[in-house]
Amino acid sequence: MTGRQEEKTGLHPRNRHRGRYDFGALALASPELGPFVRPNPYGDASVDFADPRAVRALNRALLRHAYGVAWELPDGPLCPPIPGRADYLHHAADLLAAGDGGRIPRGPAVRVLDIGVGASCIYPILGHSEYGWSFLGSDIDPAALAWAGRILAANPALAAAVELRLQPAPGRVFQGLVRPGERFDLTVCNPPFHASMAEARAGTRRKLRNLGRPGREVLNFGGQAGELWCPGGEAGFVARMIAESAQIPGACLWFTTLLSRAANLPGIRRALGQAGAAAVRILDMAQGQKRSRIVCWTFLTGPQRSAWRPGPAPSPSPESPC
């Protein structure tokens, strides 16, 4: 079953993927997509979004057509929905612009830490393509980093802007990863959603039913191990992220992460208050009926954020969250 390709309401105004996919242009840019394109029940050209091969082919075509990036992904790893990932970065760019006179900071001097870069390397691809930012991509999975390295090797301009680094302690976020003196303008993160493998599989079955493919074992967007589940699920991961960020308060201008479940937000707000965050922002995102949010926090005061420049990290001082 395939859905009708309507205008993607709710996406950021700068998102290149707000309109219907032009499958003709995409298939010309990436001929591998052609065999997967067929009319859906409404008569529109589309692909079967329950077929992981079709979704990977669509992503490959989108990245080649819109960003000029050569991209491939093996079976198994999470295959990210590109419009939603791009939306995160556009909202994050607005967050940085709010502290810089409304101007979006561009270029390699803007350094972003991607927690859980994954095999797809999607945030570095989009962030560098749209804004010229440089990235440090971390992951607990050496195989994911190896595949991300292959994507970088196939795109020399991207490779020059992205560093990959293993997080050696799977239960940690920043500890053992961020080196003394390193500074980042931003962190981005798509945390594991589920608390266990069983919960992740139940979620997969539910999504497949919604896509009209009950009984299949493969989810269209894939995902495995630490990509889909971790102890405590999404809420536990973000709580650990907040606690560890408080130990390196001057290392980042804005810590951010996706938060899918609105029910987790009150607990996350409490954790941020207990950690002493100087400012908190909740940025709502939407794509059609799907709703999510970006949780953003900093330990720097307003004047310190305004004065954020390359050089020695400022010493944060207490301020009431706002």
C-alpha cells in the first residue's frame, strides 16, 4: 500500500522537500529508483514505503538530486526519513541565528556534534550541504562508522568537513568522547526510541500494519540495536545526555535532541532544571499528522551566548531556565 503524495504540511519553510516528490526527475538522477516507481491507488507516481529497498532507492535519489551526494546503505541500519531530518537542522539553524542577530551562521567554523551518526551519516550530509557546517559524528558501533566512512570517501568535499569518532563506552554520551578544549556550536541527536528489543519489534509490527503490510518482519526505515532501543528508551537516553552535558557546560553553545513522545517532556524538563540549564527551548516540528519536538538547552547565560566565539570556552554562571 502506498500513500498519496501530498504537500508535506508543517515542514520548515526552507525545507527542500515540502512539495510532492518529482519521481521523474528523481529517476533521471538515480536510475536505480525507476523500477520501484509505480502508480499508487490514487493514480499518483509513488513507491511502496513498506519496501526497504524502495525506501533506500528513494533516499539515494533524493540525496543525489537535491544535494549532489553519492549515498548507499546496506541492509539493516536505520534508513532515515530525509524531510524530517532536514527539518531538524533548519530549526537548529534558526536557534543559532536567534543568538546572532537573526543571521544563520554558515561555514566550517560552525561545528556540530552528531550523537549517533549511524551508517547513513545523514545529519552531516544535510548540515554541510545546506549550511557548510563541519561535523563530528560519533557512534558506539564500529560497523556503522565504517559505512559512514565509505560515504565520506565517495564525497571528497563532504569528507573534508566531517570527522568520525567511536564512543568507546556504549552507556555514555559525552564522557570518553568529547576531548578537553573541544567546543561545539550545536549537538544533534536522534535518540533510541524503545527500551527493549521486544518493544521495538512491537512498534515495527504496528507501523507495518499501518502501512498495510501486517506479518512482515522488516520495517521500511530499518534500524537495529542501539539505533532503536537502549536501557530506559528515549527518556532514559535523553536524561543521561542531560546529566553528562552538565559536566561539560562550556563545551557547547546549544545541546539539542529530538524527543518523539510528548509524555516524556515533563520529566525531561525536570531533569534540565535539576542539571542547572540556563535556558531551555522546545521547538515543535510537524509533518502531516506526525508531531515531534526538539529539546534544546544551554548552560551559558544570555550575554555569554551573545559573545560565543572561537577561543577559550566561557565559564557558565547560573541563570533561571527560560
